[in-house]
Amino acid sequence: MTGLAAIGAGLAAIAAGLGIGLVGSNAVQGIARQPEATKQINGAMILAAALVEGVAIIGMVLSFLIK
């Protein structure tokens, strides 16, 4: 793995961690404000976290393909 690929993979992992952290934080705030909407918020949170993780995986794969 070249240096640029390692930097790209690291940035993708950091971005995914920040994105999922923000999604989780906002979901907890939403549930605290409207407890009756817990199921809807959890579903949206899981979908958003999966999309963020998918983008991170694509970023890592692309960083490994760049040589």
C-alpha cells in the first residue's frame, strides 16, 4: 500500500466515524424530544448509518485501487 492509499483509507475511516457519530447524536436528541417517534427515528438512523458506512467502504476501496 502506498502512502497516498493509506492516507485515503484513513480519511475515509475518520469521516465514517464522524458521520455515524453525528447521526447517532441527532437520533438520541430526536428521541429525547419526541419519545413517541422512537421507531421512526431508529429506522432513519440505521438507514443513514448504513449509507455513511457504504460511502466509507467505497472510499477505502478506491484509495486501494489508486496506485
